[in-house]
Amino acid sequence: MESSQQLQKKSPAAIEVRDLTLRHGERVLIRSLDFSVGQGEIFAVIGASGCGKSTLLNYLAGLQLPASGEGSIRLLGKDMEELIAAPAERPRTCGVLFQTGALWTSMTLLENLSLPLSLHGNFSPKEVEEMAAFTLALVGLRGYEHHRPHEISGGMAKRAGIARAMVLDPPILFLDEPSAGLDPVTSKNLDELILGIRRFQGTTIVLVTHELRSIFRVADRAAYLDRESNSLLEIGPPDALARHSLHPNVREFFLENDKISEKLPGSVVVATAPTGGGPRQ
């Protein structure tokens, strides 16, 4: 398997955002947002509550479009408008884990994964079942195919949500707060799953999170969105942002969030940070 650095050198950016304005209704959250994400990179979006992290994921996934003259988004070299105009193509370009999981509660896990395969693929019923069961097994849920979401734990539901996002084998995954509400052990296991997806499938992953341990475990780079200045303050490897940022709000995020600043020099944070990632911006 090629490293994320090798994939990025051989291929154009997986995601390109240029001069984007993020809005929530009429309110402007972020102006002049400009960044790219390399293929095979794990890219974290961080910042204080209300800064626009989840809104950015909605834009990147095509669930919300920029207003005229307010920027552009390209996934794998294609304009978002082009992907929106091809309904069958977008689900194969990117998968989304919503913050709540958004599994259909009346369906079993197998049925939840079978639905996108039936809607967006040309597979026989047997193939749909086999592919759904295989993807559940990939995230450690073999044997739970016929359980409903309320019959499994929160961590298992997050894994099922990731499985549904990746069942069509999209090259890009968007994950909104994948570790939210999970205990430390379950959160660590989920981080290992995310790293495994990138390692074995070369998937580009953008995740929104406020969990410092997860940021340092999985992210090649992190982008800090600032609600005070309505801007992207800084992008870089998490350990570099934590140690060397000149922006007070970035420093405060790393120093105060989860109260683990005293562990930054130790192995919990620095030694587990993945190698690779795209060029600094």
C-alpha cells in the first residue's frame, strides 16, 4: 500500500476549496476559505463550537452549495456542480458519517448498508447482501448484521455509520464527530479503524472533531476555523500547531480542550501522530 505522501505526489488534490464563504442561513461563518486535501490524507477540521466545522462538511459533501460568487469546491478534479448534476456519481465519490449516525432505526444494520447499494448500484439482491455483510465485517461488526441500531452500543453504531458511508467504496469519506460521546477505549478503537481504512484502501478522510487525542492519533494536518475572525487561522500538523502556533485562539484550543496540554511532549500525543500528509499551507 502506498503512503499518503506517495499518493499525493502522483495524483491531483482530492479536495480543492477556493475562496469559499460558509453560511448558516443568512449568517456568514467563515470568509475566503482556501485549502486543499491530498489524496490519501487524513485532514481534521477543528475550532470552537459554532465556528462552522459541520457546515463545512455539508458544503464538501454537496449537501449545501456556495452562493453565486462565493467560492468553489472540487472533488477529484470535478466541480461540485458537476457532481450534483450526476446523482448516481456523488455517492460513489464521497461517503458521509453524520454526527448523529443517522442510521434508519427501523432497519437492521444489513438493511441500512443494503439501501445505498440498491439505490446507486447495479447489483443482484445476493450481491447486495454479500457486499453489505462484507463491509460490516470490515468494521468489526460480523455477527451483528440483523441487529437494529437500538440493540447495539454507541461505538458499534458509529462503526455501522462508517460502514454505510464506505459501502459503495468512495475514495473520500467525511466524518462528523466520529468519537463524540464515546469512552476513551472505544474512541481509540474507532481511531484505529479510521487509520486502517486509510492504510488499506487509500481513502481520503476529512473529519470534524474536538477530541485532542483523536486529532493527534489520526490527522496528518488540521485546519483551525476561527469564529471570532470568521476565517481559517492556520493549517498544519497537529503537533506543530500545538507547539508553535502564533495565534492565541489556536494555542488556547490545544491547551484547554480536554485538559491534556501537559501530555503534549509525551508519547500519547507525539509518538502516535501519523507520518505523511500533504504539504503545509
